[in-house]
Amino acid sequence: MMLVSLVVLSSLLIPLTGNKYALYLSTKIWILVLYAIAFNVLFGYSGLLSFGHALFFSGSAYTLAILVTRLNFPLALGFVCGIVISALFSIAVGVLSLRHREIHFAMVTLAFSMLFWGIVMKWRDVTGGEDGITGVPRGLPLFWFYYFSLAVVVLSSYFIYRFVKSDLGLILEGIRENETRVQFSGHSILKYRLYAMLVSGTFTGVSGALWALLDRTVTPTISHWTFSAVPVIVTLIGGPQNFLGPAVSTLIYVIVQDIITKYTLYWQFIFGVAILAVVLFFRGGVMGIVENYIDSLMKGGR
Amino acid sequence: MPPEEMGRRDFLKYTAALGVGLVIGGGIGYTLRKPEVQVVPEKKPVVEEEKLKETIKIGHIAIFSGPFGTYGELQKRGSQLAMEEINASGGILGSKVEIVYRDSAAKSAEAVKQVRSLVENEGCDFIIGIDSSGVVLGVAEVMPEVNKLLFVTHAATHRLTEELVYKKGIKEVFRLAVPVYQDGIMAAFIAAQLPATKWAAVHPDYEYGYASWELFQKTLSKLRPDVEFVAEAWAKIGTTDFSPYISSIMEKKPEGIHTVEWGVDLFTFVRQAKQMGLFDAVKYEGGYAWINPMGYSIDAMEALKNEYPEGCWVSGRYVWMYPDTALNRKFVKAHLDRWGHYPAYSGETSYTAVYLIKRLIELTHSLDVDTHIKTLENMVIYSPAGARLIRKEDHQAIYEVPYGQIKHDPNYPIPVLENLKAVPAQEYYRHPPFEEMPPFTELYKKVMSKA
Amino acid sequence: MELQAIAFQLIIGLATAMLYWIVSSGLTFTFGVTRILNFAHGAFYMLGAYFTLTFFEVLHNYVVALFLGALCVGLVGALCERTLISQIYHLPIHFQLVLTFGLILIFEDLVRMVWGSVPKMISAQFVGSIPLFGKTLPMFSLYIILAGIAIALLMYLMLSKTYWGLQIRAITSNPEMAMCCGLNPTFLYATAFMFGAFLAGLGGGLTLPISSAAPGMGENIIIYAFIVTVIGGLGSIKGAFISALIIGAVESLGALFVPWLAIALPYIALSAVLLLKPEGIFGEA
């Protein structure tokens, strides 16, 4: 907890360094951090691998962009509407998909998100098709937008933290570990999973809305399945069993990628090797390593 | 775990973890470091030799990965050639030119990030490149924020110059390549001269396809009220089997085909269309009523060679045999000598972009963006593709690119073009405020009388 | 619309269907045996095209080049299985997805390093056409259809007529029992993965004469292979064959009747099937 406060406090200083790129990149990192943490509610805590989170992310980004640029909604209202739409999406997808397990659940979510992608590509009058929607106002200069994003992300993460540590969260973990036992104790599995889906989807929507404001452009890339793969990879690098795992690895993911692309046009190769290394040697993710290390220190009593 | 039980594997784990940690730490430090601020000296007319900057840095963003990765390569050949020529002859006012290449991965968000990284971290003075429509619109939006000029060398959406530059007033964006006017409006000028009256479309299923087809239909129905548009097929990007699309088109018995397929999809489409007899279906006395605006792209010509039937009407955003000027001949020769390939259209536009930056700095003796914008508006530049007028209203470079018919010539490694037809550029580059098409009637008579 | 036109469009669609079948056959087979959902299947497909291309440039014989190319991909697959995939059999499914995703990135760039980023073609191989329903059916469609059927036959023979196939079926239906009977799972999983990669490579090599070899060519096809595999039921070879036929028909009739909807059709089909029968047509729940 102290560490977290330290990181948050020190990141308050980033805008003061005056490096605009660092400002932009760290805003982006914060947004992706929320995306990963929200995704992990479903994955790490409920054991459900969604391969369609791009739906909730782009659902709110597109809603915001459409309402604000085409229908002249006030920015704040568009922001809220975007998140509400994501919440509705997550309930709808949840009702239709939560009966399924493992890979089937992943495929159903993938199918819905790609269906949305198809709509985005085809409903050109509204979504701008492949070109997307440009000129979304940000409302704030980047300097202040950074603090706004930071505040939103930290508050949202705190809420998610409280959620997964609540009784509800514990029941979800129980379902992950042993479905039948929880069922016998009289809880409706579907209902609890729907809660998880709602929280996960809604906060993914929050990150999507922030994203639309940061880049001021929304394109179908963020509704494609490849964008759903981002939190999966990031969470795995970070370690799904730790609340902060996805956050830490998002930081690593973005910064490492940024550095690789700076030095070579063959950035995919290096990135691929890094992913292999994680899967083969650091299965618990980065946070797993840290935890192991702390454990060994304590037990070893060095 | 007691220390002595720490096995080799664990040791590896921790060593690697340490490594990752160092990388992250270093990365954060690196990203957060202050960029070396280059102080631009005040213009001192007395001191002749004073450089504006040690090196003029240009960021070049294009697609370098995935199925369309070759398009980045084609652009790089042009800009790198220009850079080498300029540096070999003393640079720009004594400053060296350096180009930093970055992959857009065909994603808007990635390109936007790269623009910021190039300007705010690498200290680039200009951004050039950008291949696709969706990407360029996103990038254009951030140019005022990073306060640098963007010279677009490939992306063709008319929305860039019409909506973002003209209507919205994003003045930092200029486009050196002809937009979809070439693919839609100019294509219709060619179609109007052909006997075909029933036209069909096979297009990639995204904005570029829709925009080209809309402009084509609109223009052609004005030029030739007797034509009909009988069928359209929308093939997803990366289609391996075009036969369902081809046969559904042939079902409607078209006499002419308009297709803006490009890249790998074009290779596949031409090969399969040939075998399914689509070319034969649109044959007329003087060739094929087959209009493929970006067909004379170097990658397509090098891959398909003589498989692309003689007599098809194709074009590009520049074709290397036009115009027949000393400057163009010199460019084509230099490109051939340096790379062993004929220049692609995006190679020419990238080459021109770098030379335009040189000219701009030499004219203004400054790196000030507003000064540059004022200088560029209504400027005429001489480039391999001919004279380009940079139109003040929409920052679109106006120059003409001809259509021609494919001819297999044993003297060349790739097919050449014959029967070149060019229309004065100002006639088909839509005028601001863009709601209306240019007055075609006079021109149409002129073109038709030549035919 | 005449009936003839629809019939012809369906036959054309059969070629598209066979294309999807060729690509998804290996994917679903590998999953059926090893329970590995191989994202890198598309990368193997791409490698198949490039290996075939290189062998063709040297040998000038397409059929030989095709088999050598596919064989090489099989070996690459076996190598990947032994060094990487075998490490994660016991782990949850997301490890596979991420590991094989990493493989895609690596192979993509390797291909660009070795063959360059410019797409490459070989000379057209199956030129000409035959008349059918008063229209012309191109030889390449016919060739793809035959190739698809040949692969189906090959798989049938391999699985039902060889000792290896018997072992594979045994370990698929009941791994514990098979191991008790003394079957060697290491060998079987490795060869199964190799066979899956071989099929992917064969797919890439087979499509080479009608299109081209390009970096990222697997990216587009893999998502269709997934759709086909999931609709058919993960691991079901018969299911993949049938659902490839469905998707092929949906796509080709879609091109004729609702061209503006084309891009979304497979996803509509996928959503519809998954809602009605989430485990796929022939899948086990």
C-alpha cells in the first residue's frame, strides 16, 4: 500500500518535468492500467478469460465520440453516457455468455466484440467506418488532462480493489476455485459472475472514454480482437493473481515497446521473444517474482 | 526457500528478473529524461555561415510491418535517396539531414504516439509519410498540438484536406500526393471516353473503396448520363479467394470494371480475374474497360509483371515515365542506381517531401512553423512528378498524374504505360468549398474531342 | 435470380470453403489431440507459402516444392513443440494463447528479415477454365476443391488406417487410459503438433499459386480458421469440414445478395451458432 501511494505521489510530478512526450505516454499508461485492472476482475478473480473486452472499451469510446462530435452533447454527459453504454453492453454480453466456460466463453465474447467491429466498419454515417471519428474535444490541456486521468484511474482502481476484496469478490474467487462447492452453499453462480462482468465492463468503459479524449480520435482498431488481446498479454506478464500485477506489467509493456520501436523496425521480433521468456520462465508474472522473492527472504531469514 | 536450495533455474529466474528490472528502470529514466533542447539561434543576417541547427531531423512514419509493410519500404527508398543526395551536396544551409523511421503498424493510435515521440523526444522538425486514411486523420488532429508540419506522402482520403484542413483549419498539414480525386474523379474521365455503359465495382471493404466508388459514380453519371452502375463487390482486406466476388459481378454482365484494389489483394484479384475471364468480359476495341487507379504501383508491376493484361487503364499518384523532364529522368535514374527498382509513387512523394523541406528552409532561413505555412501556401515547387501548386485553401498539392494503358515491353523489367492521358489537375482536384464538382462540361468536350 | 447462377455461386463458394477447411483442419486437429489452441497456426501457414516459394524457385516443380515446403513447416512445428509448447501443456489455456501469440510476432519479423517485406508471387500454376452452367469455372477453384478433398482423405487415412492414427485416436479420447496402455504421449503430442503444422504449411503452399506470399498473410486467415473451428466444435475434424462449407456458402451467397454486408457475415454466423450451441456443431460441451 505504501508502495502504491509512493508511485501515485511520484507520478503527480511527471507533468512538472516539462517533457510533453513523457506526459502523453504516462497518460496513456494510466488509461491502459485501468483497462488491465478492469479486465482482471473477470480473469484473475473470476477465472473467466474474455477475448472481447475491446467491445466495452470501444463501446464507450465510440459512444462518447459520436454523442459529442455528431450530436453536440456536452463532454461530461458524453463521458457518462459512454460508460453507461459499456455497462449495458457488459450486462447483455454477460447474460448471453456467462453460461459458458473457458475457451467457449472466450469465443463467445470474441464473437460479440467482432460483431461490434463489423458494425463500426459498416455503419459509416455514424461511426466513420475505417476512418473513425476525429476531432473529439478533450476539454482540458494535456497537462490537466493527465491529472484528471490519474484521478479517475486511481479512484476507479480503488473501487475495483474494494470490490474484489469484498465478500462478493471472495465468493467469485471461490467460484473460480470450486464451482460446485459454492453452488451447494446456495449462491447463484451466474448472478455473481454477472456482477463481475458488470464491474469489469463498466471500468473498461471508463478507460475507453479516457482513451477517446486523449487521442481525440476513435478508430476501429480499438474494437478489433487484437485490442482485446492487449490486457490478456499484459495481465499474464504481470501475474493475474495479484491486484497490481496488471498495472505493473502495463507500465513495462508500454515502456519496453516504446523503447524497442525507437531502435528497430523489427520490434515485433524482440517483443515476441520477450513474451516467450515470460511464459517459459516467469509464469507467476512480474508480481509473482516479487512475491516469491519476498517470501524467500522471510523464510530464509537471511 | 533456503538459499542453498536455490537451483540453476531459480538463479536464471532472478538474473532475468534483475535484467527486466534494469530495463524498466532504464526505460523510465530514458523516457522521462529531458530532451536536449536545441536552441534555434535568432536569424542573424550578417553571419552567413551560421547553421539553423546542427542536424535537421525529419520523422518518417509509414507501415513497415504486416501485409502492407512493403509500402513503408517503398517510401523509405525515396526519402533516404533525397537525404543522401542532400547530405552529399552540403546539407540544408550547412546542416545535415537525418531521417528517423518509425512503424505506424497501420494503426492510428500507434502513429499518433510515434508523432509525439518523434517531435517531443527525438526533436524532429518535420513529420512526413503516413500510408492509410484512418491513420492520417488521427495524426492530423495532433499536429497543432505538437506544432510541427506534416507532409502526407501517401494517404489519400479527401476528408483530410477537405474537412480537417479546409473546414476545420488545421494548417500544419500538407499533402503532396494526389488524393482519391485520382481514383474517383479522374478515373471517371477515363471511363467516360470508353464505350462501356454498364459499370461494376470490385473494391476493398473500407473507406478508401467507398470514397473512390462514390466519386466515380457521381462524376461519371454527370459526364455520361447514359451509363449504369450494375454491380458492386466489397472484398475484405486480405482476401485469398476473390472468385465469389468476381462471379457475383460477372452475373450482372458489366462492360466496365472500376477497382481500387491495391497491394497484395490486387495481385490476387488480377490473377484470379484473368482466369475467370473477367478481363475478356470487359474487352473493347482499344483494350479493356478496366480502370485500376493504383494499378501502376511498382510493387504490383514487379509482382504481376506481364500477367497484368495489356490495354488495362491504370495510374498511380505518380508514374515514373511522366512527365518527360530532365528532373524526372534524373530522379528515376538515381532511384534505379541506388535501389535497383523503379520509383514507386510514394517514393516520389517522399523524395519530394524531403526536397520541399530543404527548399522551405533555404527560402525562410527559419524553422518557424507559421513562417513555413505562410511560405508554403500557394507555393509552386518543381518535383519529379512535375510542377506542384500547393493550394492555399486545403493545402493540397495540385499536379497532374496521367492514366495509361499497360504495355508489355521486353526492354523493361516491368510493364510500361502507353497512350498516356492527363487532364489539367485543377480540373479534377475538387475546388473549395468542395460541395460542388468543378464545371466539367467544357473540359469534357475537350477531352472527348481528343479521343 | 436464376437457379443456375445460385448453383454456380455455390460451387465457387465451395472453393472458398475448401480454402477455409484446409487452413482450419490442422488447427482443429492439433487442438483435438494436444488441447493446444495454436494462435501461431496462421504463422505456419505463412511459412508454408514462403518455403514453397523458395523450393519452387530452386526446383521449378510446384508439387515437389509444395510437399517439401509443408514438410519444413512440419519440422519447424515439431521444433516449436519440443522447445516451447511442451513446457505449457499442463497450464491454463491463456498461457497457450499468449505463447503462440509471441510466436506469431517472431515469425512475422523472421519472414521479413529473410524474404523481405515485398510480397512475392510464383507463376500461375493452374491456368484455364472449364465451362459450367454456361459460365466458366476457373481451374484454380477446381484445384482448391480437389486439394481440400485430398486433405480430408489424407487425414482420414492417417487417422483410421495407420498405427499412428490409432494411437492418436486413443490418446485423444482417453489420455490416461492410453498412457496406461504404454503409449508414449511425448512422441504422440510432438507428432500431432508436427502434423498440424504440416497441414498449415500445406495450406499456405496450396494458396500460393492463386495469390502471393506476404508477411502478415496469416493474420487475416487465422481469424477465419478460428471462426470455422469454433463453429464446427473445437477439436472436431468433421465439424471443421462442415462449418467450412457453411461459411463458404454464406460468404459466396452473401457476395451475390448482400454485398454491403460481406465483412460482417462470418461474425454474424459465429454469434448465431455460439448462442444456439456454444460448444459448436460437433463439439463436446
